[in-house]
Amino acid sequence: MADGNEAAIQALTQGLAKALGDNLVSLMLYGSVARGDHVAGRSDINVLLVVRDASATTLHAASPVLGSWLRVAHAPPLIQSEADWSASADVFPIEIEEIRDAHRLLAGRDVVGNLKTDRSDLRRQLEHDARGKLVRLRAEYAAAAADGKVLAELLARATGTFLVLFRATLRLAGRPVPADATAVVREAAVAAGFDAAPFEWALGARLGAKAPSLKPYDETATAYIASVQKLVDWVDKQ
């Protein structure tokens, strides 16, 4: 992790601990930084903040600290009250399992260990999120398709979200979730029956690897969208 990110995480931890005091239940780092595959300029720094009292007025104390954090991380923390977090396993199983699989406790106590998720809830959220992403992807593709450079950036950016969905796909299928992103894509493609190739291209572009440029209306992009459709169809039948 870049030294600047680590310094920002430490400042957030110290600042919230001081600002919130006993109201802070848990502060956890998760996502790409916790997994060790953070991509500077593309990946967010993801944080979960659980507090005893999440009312707006109570959170005023954290406002200056979080304002400074947003200038570095570009993503606000997920903020939950302790009661809401305990009741959220049926609504946010993807996020809970993502955090459970890779996290770093920054302050307070671990709040994911005792939460139990249900396969039917996971399937429901995965279908909702995958369908929503497909709808948005179609619109973004329609706007970008005539420009190969813009199209390439669209696929590289979208792939970060799809990696989360692919890990959820593997959990839904009862398969191990690899640590390596390329392996996640390939294993999810086997499980759900879609073409991994366009996502492998997008992963390379996301990581700055030299990859073939995309042409306007490139087949890589159309195959990408077709693969997302196959994923949605597979989840719908589970």
C-alpha cells in the first residue's frame, strides 16, 4: 500500500477514535486494500464504521475527520448503527461476506464474525446488483461505443464492481474464492457459463498492462455485455 494511503488510514483511525469516543463500536478496512490488490487511481479505499448511535446530530463530531478522509479516499465509509448492522445480514450479504473474507480491524471490535448470511438472501442481492449493473452498463456502452478509448476506460472501470459480483457468484455456487483477480474471473466464468476473455482484457487494462486497443464498437465490449447477461441469467435460475 502506498505510504500516503497508510498515513490517511492512520489519521482516519485516530481522528474517529478521538471524535467518537465510546460511540465507536468498530472501524474496519475492507476491499482492495485489505485484499492486497489495490490499484492506485482506480480502486477506492473502503471502510466500515459501526457506531452505537448513528443519528445525524451524533455524527456531527466526525464531520471534520470524514471530510479530510474523502479528499484522499474518494469513498465515504459505510456508516451503520450497531443495531442496524446486526439486522443487515439479510439485506447486505454480499458486503458482509466481502468484509468477512478480507478485512483489517482498525479500531473497536470485529463485527462480522458472528453475522450469518443466508444463500437465498445472497442470491437475491446478487441478482438485484447484477441486473442493475447490466442496465447501467448498456446505457454507458451506448454512449461510449463510437470511441474506442472511452470504451476501454468504461470496461476497465466497470470491472472493479464485477470482481465483487464474481466473488459473490463463486460463494453462491459453493466454490472457493481465489485471491487472484484473474482466477476469480476464470472460476466465475466456469461456474456461470460466460466468456472470461473480455474481463481478462479489462483486468489487464485496469492494471495498466499493454493490451490491444479497442476499436469503435469493438467486439471485446459486446462480448463483455453478453457475458454479464449470461451471469444475470445464471443467477436468476439459482
